[in-house]
Amino acid sequence: MVKLRLKRYGRKQRAVYRIVAIDVRSRREGRDLGKVGFYDPIKNQTHLNVPAILYFLEKGAQPTETVQDILKKAEVFKEFRPKLKGISN
């Protein structure tokens, strides 16, 4: 199963995250299938590759709760809502 989840980067006390598509059996820093975004909680910045995110969601990838919240704030699910049953707005 593939998930969209956060992958930690940065230094101590200054973590930044990449949003990646990754197999659930891989560890957090493991090999990913594709990078689909970037999230900096300190500066509150988010950069998303929406076509790549929609591609992985169509293939059955499930976002984690944190990634799901980030995608909701960016309104990625507006056009994708009918296809996803488990995600509510």
C-alpha cells in the first residue's frame, strides 16, 4: 500500500518536511516513490505539486492525517471529492 506522508529533513529544532509517496513498509527516511510537496511548519510554508498528488491519489494512495490536513488547507480535494469516500471536509 502506498501512503502520502511526511519525510523529515533539516537540523535539530528546525525540522522541515517533504511530502512523499512511499510504501507503508518503508521507514520514515526510506526510499520514496516520488516527491510531491514541501512543508515548513516554522515558516508555515507549503509547496505542492498538485498533478502528482492527484495522480497518486487516483492510484489508491492514502494520505496520513497530517498530510490530509495540509491538502485540505490547500483545497486539493475539491475536484477529487467524489472519488474519495474516506476523506471528509
